[in-house]
Amino acid sequence: MNIEFGISKIDVTPQSPCRMGGYNRKGAWTDVLDPIEVNASAVCVDLVPFILIELDSIMVSKDFSLSVKNAVSSKTGIDSSNIVVACIHTHSAPCYFKLAYEDTLPETELTSDLIGLATEAAVSAWASRSKATVSMEMLGIEGLYGNRNVQGGPADKQVSIFSFEDAQGGRPIGKMLFMSAHPTILNGKSAVLSADLIGHVRQRLERKYGCPVLCVNGTCGDVSTRFYRQGEGVAELERTANELCAQIESKRERAALRVDTPRWGSISMKSVYDAKTDPDWIEMTNRIEAMDASPMRDFLLKRQQLKLSMGKIELELPSQFAVIGNCIFITMPCDTCSTLGLDFKRAFSQYNVFVIGYANTYCNYLVPQEDYGKYFETYNSRTPRGVAEAFVARIIQAVGAAL
């Protein structure tokens, strides 16, 4: 089995204050807590290439992803269907893209520059690849994050680490870490640039292992540190990152990894949502209007009216997947709620399943039917009830056909 691996990172921290993406902030950042990065990895298995680009951003847009994919494809010869552009979903990075429910305008010059920088990172990762060996470790995280709506509710707390070493001398080349948690310890009161929890974990692991680490955020739509916080702000971020890395160090165990010639594919599904005719929108609005005065009442009513003003919302939900040995990798274009991610794991219980979230575009929240209308996620969704299950079912069918 021939495996090649390359990894690259570029610091893209702006040199002057700019608007931030997340929490609908009105002002610009005042300080930099940690670097804003683009991380890219290139994996080639039996001459089949894949490139993954991860941005420190709250989202990626379809047009941006297509621009980067096409640029990387033209420079490397790799088909764009084998390239993924995703992000870690930090709410404390520059505002590269316009969020559907927020007024903050994107920093278009930074976004334009980011296309070239993301392309550069991917091309560099591809050019730097060398023959490698790979191993996998897994662990479960406890006491730091979980379902943010129901304490003890569904959540994927598995952390997985792929370690790539030089095939000749065993030198560490790089690592890829998969986890599922909203990186939102820094809230809307914060005005510092940061990759938040995922960025701080990444920094600590890079210092420890002496090699670049690319981090992937998965099914974290309804997962955060909400029920586990002991404070707030930078101090709480440091505490959580330190404890998470301590658990990685003490609890990680080697897992069986089989690598063979990849099989891959993609699917796409259309979604149409219109608040004017959606029965859930009507029921939810009536319920909010009947609420006693509360801080959330006005916020939720405003969100409902905003959805109504959008008229008919037509979205394309894309997903790419790859089956490599006993591992399945699936991209999702959204905040994926935990139940949906766990559906993938149940469907392919003989495999290790990894979801790459916030990939190739951003369609807001996909909410399972049993939770639809109950929690914040539905108010921030642009798809009707049932679309989430239908989309997941199509992906499962396509992956199953490739096995």
C-alpha cells in the first residue's frame, strides 16, 4: 500500500482591525489572541489523491469553495471532486462571508486574498508530500462538552487522531484530529481574534508533537461547552483546552486501521423552504408570541420575521465521501446535529466514520425531526422539517453502494 502525505499551514491573521464573523458584532476586533490560519493536508493512497483545506472561519461560501477548488485543481491536476474546502466554525475570526441571519458585512478584500492563500496552502501540502506510514488513535472526551439543549443528550464525544510519519525514518510529518464541539467559548462580548477551542487545542498539540496539526470539526450542531463551563472568556478557554489536551494524552488508545485503494463519490440534494407556507414556522411563531416577556422572546421573533422576509429559500446540499480501508469520510455543508451524525455511525457500524463539517458551502442547521421546532437550531435553519433525514438517507445510500 503506497501512502503519501503532505501538510501545510499559513498564518492569515489580518494586520489591521476588521469586522468579525459571528454574534452579529458591531465593531472590529481589538486584539489578537491566537493566529488565524489556513491548514491544508494532502493524502495520496495508491495514486488516488485527496486534499482537505480547513479555514479558521465561521463558514465557507459555495462561490469561495469553487474558486479555491478550481485554482488548486489547475495547479496540481487533481480533480476538484477530490478537494474539500471546510472550516472549524470559530465565531471569532474575520468576517470573510455574509451570514444569512446577521447584518455584519464581509471583509471582501480579505476574502479575495484568502482564495489565494488557501490555494497556496493546498498546493504546498501537495508539493511537500512524501511516503508515509499512518496510525490512528481514539478516545472519548468527558466533562468538557456535550449536547447543549439536553444535558446528557446525544453528542459525539469521540476524538480521533491520524498520525503520519516518514516511511523511512519515522519522523512525525503531521497529524489530523477529528472532534465535534462548537468552538464558542469566546462569546459575543469578546473582541479578540481567535480560532477559539479548536485553535488552542491545535497549538498545544503542535508544541507537544513537534509537527503541524490539522483539526476537523464534525457533527457539532447541538454540541457546546454550555453545561460544563466553570467561567468565561480567555481563562475558561485556556482551562478547557488544557483539560482536553490532557485527556487526549492520557486516554488515547491505538485503534485498528486498514488502508486500501479508495472509493469515493458525491451527492447533491435540493431543499426549498418558504416560511409563508411552512406549518412549523406558523406554530413556532404563535408559540413565541404567547411567551411571557423574556430575553429570548424578541430575539426569536426577530429571527422568525427575518426568515419570512427571505421568501422562498432554495438551497443545494452537497456531500462528498471517501471510503479508505475501514474508514469512511463524509462532508456535510452545515451545522449537523448529533443525532444525524450518529445515524452515519449506526449505518456503517463496521467502519470508523468521520464527518467533515462546514464543507464546501454553508446551509445553516440541519435539524432532526424529533428536535425540529424545539431549540435554537430550528430558528437558525433554512430547511423544512424532514430534509435532514432525507439528505442523510441519500448519503447513506450512496456510500453503501460504494462499499
